[in-house]
Amino acid sequence: MSEPNNVLPSHTDHSRLFQANKFVYPVLSRRSGGISVGINLNPDKVCNFDCIYCQVDRRSEATTRFVETDRLLREVNETLTLVTSGALYQDERFASIPTPLRRLNDIAFSGDGEPTSFRNIPSIVASVAAIKRARSLDSVKLVMITNASLFHRPAVQQALATLDANHGEIWAKLDAGTDSYYHLIDRTTIPFDRILGNLQEAARIRPLVIQSLFMKVEGVGPSDDEIRSYCDRLNEISEGGGRLNRVQVYTIARRPAESFVSPLDPARVDEIAGEVRARVDVPVEAYYGFS
């Protein structure tokens, strides 16, 4: 069993706002094991999923609607300087972070919506990769945190290929094993089969990290049958020639916008992670929620 008390106060703060920045924000990430520099390509809060566990309140007006590319790249450079110099830890939000976690792990395309929906996704990924190379941050990962809904688009495939060439990882969402549960959790008109097909095709090109968030809905977590179906979907990816780097089984660590959603108990997270380990030949990581 993993250590259930792995949520620090800094883990619960993933605000997209940092100092005067509009698009770039550092966070202490549970799943990266250090500092992740996030890039918000969806400041308008538009997303093709409406996940019930999302922390983004899409009912309130967005303060920023458009991505200013020059400013975004400037913020990337400035934030990387803060992190690599250690100046970040003079900020009160980061001052209490333990020394072992004061490491820059990744630069992540994430934010308030689906990052691959950004119309200039190939060029922005290429520009950030160039910054990483120029700063000799070879060990720092370039991560795309995505719902996999748009992998079939040529522009997205081009962006993912740039990640592949720059120590990149794709963290792709899969929160369900059945069509009905997928629509309950992710609240989207996009067919479940498209997500599964996109995951399959992408995993044939490079190994994927599967990110799976399980929670209680109106006090009830996913059933054992749902978890078995979820494992079946993972096995289908492998049996179809896809590769899985690892699976992240986790629950809510930050307050979601919907009040009827709550985190699973650590014991249930461990049960699900154990079921995946028993049924799927893939490394599994477990992460826990707030108390």
C-alpha cells in the first residue's frame, strides 16, 4: 500500500494565477513528484468535456479570452528562471515545500480546458520545446495533459510528435470502462469509442501515461464491475499493439466545482490500484485526496 498522507497543502493549490502571469503557473504536483510549470492554453475556460470533478467553475465569466503568444512565451521563460534559481521558494505559496520536492519535473500543457483544442497547438508546443532546449533542461519533461478527444487531428499529431522528440510524455485521461459511466463522469457529446480509438492509435506510436480519476458521486464510488470494465479497456489497448508507460489511479485533491462529488477513501484508491495491477500488465501509481 502506498502512503495515504501524500497530499501537502501546496498540492491542493493549483491556481492558474501566479503573480502577474496570465498563462503560466507553477504548482507542486503530486503526480510529477515536484514542481510542474503549467501552461494554460484555454483561459476562456472552454472545454469539450465538462467533467463533474473539474475544479474550473465554467459558470463564471473568464477574465482572459485569448492566448497572447508572445506574452505566454515570456512568462514561460520568466517562470523557469524563478524555479531553476530557487527564487520561487521565497513566494509564500511555495516557501513550505520540502527540499526533496523543490525540483523542476516538467512543463505541462494543461489549464482550464482541453489544450489540444488550441488552434496553434503545433507552433506553441514547438516554441516551448525550443525554450527548454535553449535552457539545457534536457531532463525536464514536456507533458501534454489531455482528454485524448482530438488525437485524430493532423495538427495535434504534429504537436505530439514534437513532444516525442523533446523528452515528452502524454498523460491521457481515461476515467471509465463503460459508455454510461464515461458520460456520467465526463459529461461530453464525444463518443466513448472515439476516445478509446484515439488512445489505441496514439499508444501504437509511443507509450502513454493513463490518468484515471475516480471519485464518489452522491456518496457512491465506482462499482467493482466498472473497475473490471476499465481494466478490460486498458488490456484492449495493449492487445491492439499499444504501449502503456504507467497508469495513475487517483482521486480528488482539490475542491471540485460540483458539490455532489467527493474523494474516495485511501483504502478504496488502493483497492482500485490493486485491481488494475492484478488484471493489467502495467505499473500503477496511486494518489490520494483531501481529508
